[in-house]
Amino acid sequence: MSKIDVNGPSTSPVYKFLKGEKGGDIIWNFATKFLVTKDGKMLTRFDGMKAPESLEDDIVAVLNA
């Protein structure tokens, strides 16, 4: 797998979609998480070094929706 751009003019299409209308640069792509519905709608972006376990309530709510 090759490296992709997450910011700038060569941003990968998947990151363009995930950043959506809100946009904003991704500071560190290993720390940024996105919550996406089963049908592909981007709901929330989590920036920073949050542990995945701390997002459990949000993830469960989306899965049960």
C-alpha cells in the first residue's frame, strides 16, 4: 500500500469525503477518527488522541440506530 495525502490539493478522495463540508486539516491521521453510518454518511469526527474505547457509546448508538 502506498502513502496518500490527507490534506492539500492532492487529498485522497476518501479523506475529502470524510472531511466533508466542515473541512479542516487533519493534524495527525493516526489520531483522527471518523464515525460513519452503515449507509456511508459521515456523522462525527474525533480529533486528538482519544482511545477507541472512549468512543464506545457513540459507536453503539450508531449501530443501534
